[in-house]
Amino acid sequence: MGIAVHAVEAVPHDPGDTAVIIGAGPIGILAAQALVAGGVNTLITDLLDARLDFARRHARARVVDIRREDPIRLVKEMTGGRGADFVIEMGANQSALDAAFDMVRIRGTIVTIGTFNGPIAFNPFFRMTRREVRLQSVIGRNGETWRRMNQLIDAGKVDLKPLITHVLPLEEFARGFGLVKNLECQKVLLRP
């Protein structure tokens, strides 16, 4: 939750703004809930059926299956061709970052929190400079993040409980890590 709120708070936003979240994992779901709570028109994208189904039930945002719908076209239609005010990129791969650049508006911001496992390539002049796009990275959280996170929880604006999709005894930790590695869950709670 802290990482999600830190990513959301990295970009000033107002009700009525448009945001896209690339990646419907636990952090993406919570970022979507936080944005929607602030009145931001929010889309969340993914390509895995389990994550898409979970997002439809819990993200409180418009869910886009990128195998069936073109999120770039959809964002352009929603914004009159302008593009999203900001994109939170959690896919951590070249195609996700490329899509973020294609969806963000002139003078918009892309926030990256995904853990890239290798180098990526883009031409900063064409992708950023000519359009004055900002690229912001975030990791972890800070004191202000905790305060804002607690406000959202206390106000009932985010729902954490559904994110714990599996509760396993500590002895089954290998199974729990397998579920996470294979993207078959949101969060696994191990009980001693």
C-alpha cells in the first residue's frame, strides 16, 4: 500500500484528471483505488486473466485487457486526443514503457516503479524532450506516504482485505513463493 500511495502522490493531480496504471498486481490495484478515491479517471491494464478478473472486482477503475483492447486508442478517445495526465508503469518491460510514452500527454508524467531486469531503450529527444514528458521513478515510501495511506484506510477509500488471496501455514512457504512467482495470487500470508 505504501508503494502504491507513494507512486500516486509523486504526481500532483486533481479530480477529473486521467491516469493509466500499467499492471494489475497488488500495487496497481491499490494505486487505482487511491486514484479513484481522489476523483481521477483511472484505467488499469494487464494481460493476465487472473489479474484482470481481480482488477474488475477490486480496482474500482476501468479495466483494460491489452490483448483485446488498444489502451492507447482508448486513452486518446477518453481525453479528446490529449493523452493521460500521468501513467504509472509497473510492467517493468520495454513494451510497457513504450506504451506509457504513447499514452501520456504533452507535459505529462510517467512514474516507474517496476523492477526492470535489464536495460531498456528509447530516444529521450523524441519520447521526452520534444513533448516535455517527465519520467519519475519511485521506490518504497516515506513519512508523508504513511500519513496519506492511513487517511485512505480510515476513510474506507481502499480495501486491503481482498488482496490477501491465500493464507498458508508457514511450513508451506515454498508453495506460497511458487504462487507469487507464477503470478497465481495477489498476496500470500504465511501464518506461523
